[in-house]
Amino acid sequence: FQRFMKIIKYLIQFIIICIFYVIFKIIGVRLSSFLSGKLFEIIGPIFRSKKITNNNIKKAFPDYNSKETNKIGSSMWNNYGRVFAEYLYMKNFRNGSLSKNISIDGKDILLNIKDQNQRVVFISGHFSNFELMAMQIDKLGVKIGAIYRPLNNIFLNKFMERIRKKYICNNQIKKGIGGLKELIKLNKQGFSTALMIDQRVSQGIKSNFFNEKAFTTTIPAQLIKKFNMPVVPIFIERYEGIKFKMKVHKPIHFSNEDTIENITNELNKTLEKMILANPNNWIWSHNRWK
């Protein structure tokens, strides 16, 4: 009975989202993104604990007062809402009129990876419209597999998977043991890997993150050790509503002596720098330190 009720709940959620997407399609991307951002600023704190969000912000910015933390929280929800609306326009961001809205600093690094047929590990976090990063890498012709976490809502997940495979990156790898096998298979075929390292995981290690221990994925470190691959951090920033600047950093090479723990700690430090550079566009609502 509980499973049946959960399916009914997911179906209702999906129908509501479809209604919103019909409206978004009619009014266009710019207005959709703006209105969805404002809507999420209102409803976001109702569905997610404001206390958790503010506590997380305090870990990175201990000297911030409540006004400053609330401002970051509000900006985060606004970005959440914008991303929600922009999924409907992924086709336009890839090949249509919105493709000019994405600039890449470090495109030469990506082209060199492609030309040299290198395998690398692209790492980032849930910044701005994070989906656009793997899209741009794939669009430039770099062979890539992107790790993702399936949504709990089975109806919405099918819809999102279709969008991701069609417009972001065809090789979508589900998080988990089965996905890890597929990931290793792709790596052996010369594919690079892209993944977010900022979510709390059940299988990982406790690694330093803003001076506290947080469960962190070891997948990047394992790939680095197994395939001797460099790491390429990527950051994306939103500006003027629906415009984006993507920054591709120079590859980081680790030595054979570096341990899984050392590599994971270093990658978390890289993530911290990205977050501190633009805290308004990172997802603070996840309980990373649970």
C-alpha cells in the first residue's frame, strides 16, 4: 500500500511539473527562468530545512550574520528555480539560439584533451546550471561519460534521463555498483569521466570539507590511481539571468605515492575554492556533514 501511495504522489508531482513546463514553453526561456527563480525563493525553504541551509553556510562563512546567510540561501533557491525551468530549453542551449549565452574560459584545454585523445577526470559541483558543463565538453567532441544520481520520482526521472542523453551527454552513468562497472568499461575505451563531488554519499570516506569531516566520494581518486588520469576542475557561473561563464582549469597531476585519502582531500580543497568564489550559486541545502 505504501508503495502504491508513493507512486500516486510521484504521479501528482509529475503532472504539476508538466503543467509548469507547458506554461514555461509558452512564455519563453528568459521569463520562465526569472519567474521560476522567484517561485523557488518562496517555496524552497518550505520543503527544505532553512536551518540546515544556514548551518551549512555558517561552516564556510562563520563570521556571516543572519542577513548575509539568508541572502546566500535566497540566491541559492533562485538558482535552483532557474535550473528547473531551463531543463526545458536544453536543446536551445546546445545547438540553438541560447548556445551563444555560454562562454568558455580554457576551451584550449578541452580541445587539447580531444586532440591528444586523453582520458581525464572532470570534477565540479552543483553550481549555476551545472548540466551545461558536461554538455559543452561533449559538444566539443571530447569522449565523455557523466555520472548522475537518478531522481526518486520515477516519472520525472525518465523525462530527465531523456533530456540528459539527447542534449547533455549520451553516456549517462547511474551512480552505484552497476554504473561503476560501466564507467570502468568506458575508461578502458578511452573515455573521460565527469562527476560532481559535492554530494553526501553513503559509500565514501570522511574527508575534510570546510574544516569538518564529510562523507565524500572516492570515485575520482580511484580512477586516478587505476588509470593514472589527471583531474580537470570545472566551474560555471551564472550572470545576467541566463548567461554563463564556464572556467576550465589546468589539469592536476597526482603521483603514484598519493593515497586515495590525500587525493580526495585535495579535490575537496579545490571544491571549496570554487564555492567561496561564488557561494550564491552552490546548493547549500544538502546535509553534507550529516
